[in-house]
Amino acid sequence: MTKRNIIKIDEEKCVGCGLCVNACNEGAIQLVNGKARLVSESYCDGLGNCLPKCPTGAITIVERDAAPFDPAAVARHKASLTAPAQKSPAPAGGCSGCLSQSISRLFDTNGAADPATPPPARTPPVMPAHTTGASQLAQWPCQIKLAPVNAPWFAHCKLLIAADCTAFAYANLHQDFMRGRVTLIGCPKLDSVNYAEKLTEILQQNEIKDLTLLRMEVPCCGGLTHAVKEALAASGKIIPWQIITISIDGHQIET
């Protein structure tokens, strides 16, 4: 045993998204019962490539007595993970947050699907933009607390931040608000995370064209409004933005 830097995982903060598993080049982290776990001290080099991928801040670097980093053991471990019997599309027990990806919506200039351009793998069949029920979600994950702050789909995007309940109250949310935007959803009353800090990082690290906040008329949505205002101010950027309020009976309220 020797004193060195090594990761520490706070299981209470971990949401099991699996982003750290994909970020670790040594395979030192796996999901066990839906939580990230350090499977062996000798696999962790202590450099912290997994830290910036964690959306909830569950991973930190600490200095403590630990087994030395063992590159040979790492090589054997990685070989076992890539053996045919071990192959798996995602670590067992995790949520689909580990599948961070863009979702293509392919339309021609008339709003119809372009038959000459097949959708990429894992993407549902493309539907015309005017079709009732056509999803306009542009990326995954869409929860504020799960979205990586440096995800490529944030680059030069129009950003929609929507309260969870708006999707159930407003019937045409996809066509009227989500189309052409990256969508993040959340509820400050239910999530025990600081939205302001996460949103500030997103605004600072990406060129956001404009921001739309879609909230409900209920008082608890004031927390989401406060977080967005705080993030805009802390980002140090001038970003055009607007607030749109939805009534509990599903209508847009003039403000």
C-alpha cells in the first residue's frame, strides 16, 4: 500500500448514468446495482478522466493509502472485458443516460422526410415535421442533472429549458417549443441538485444562440426561473432569452 491520488465515489450522489464508466480508459469503474463502483484500486491511475463526465459531482480525487497502479493488471482486465463472452452494449444496472447522443431529425425544405438520407443507427424512422406525434427531441439524455456540460449537441444550439410538468400540460410541446432546439428538463422541487451551477457551466462552455425557459404557472417553478436567471448572470455572456408560462389547464399565458 502507498499513499497516492485515487478516485472516491459518493453513492448517494451517483445516479447510475454510466458516463464515468465510458470515460475511464482503464476500466476501473463499473456499475453495480445501478451505482458506479471502483472495481479495483490497482486499475485506477488517479488522473481523473472520469471527473468531468459526472453530471452530479459524485466523483472526487482523494489522497489515501491504496494499492499501486498496475498497468499490467489493467491490460489483463481490459482484455477480459473485450472477450466475446464479456461483450455488452452497456454495463448492467445502469440507466440509458450512459448513451449520450444526438438524435437526427432529417427534413427537406418542405418539411417532409428526405428519403435519400437514411437515419443513422439507433435513430427511429424519420417522420414529417407536421405529423402529429412526431418527436422533436434532439438529444439524449434530456434531464438537466444528467446532461454532460460539454456535450457536442450544445454547440451553437437554441436551448429550451422546460419544467417537467409542461410536457403533460401543453399538448403540442414538441412542435411549438422543442423543434429545432436542444431540450433540458427538470423540477427544482424534486431534484436535489443545484440547477444554477450546472446551467452556468453549460452556458460558459458552449456557444448558446438563445434560451427559452418554459415553466408552469405554479409557484414551485419559480425555482427553475431563479436558476436560469442566476446562470445567465454568472455565465458572463449576453444570451437572448425569454420566459414562457403554461397554465395548469394547458394554455400559454400572456406575460
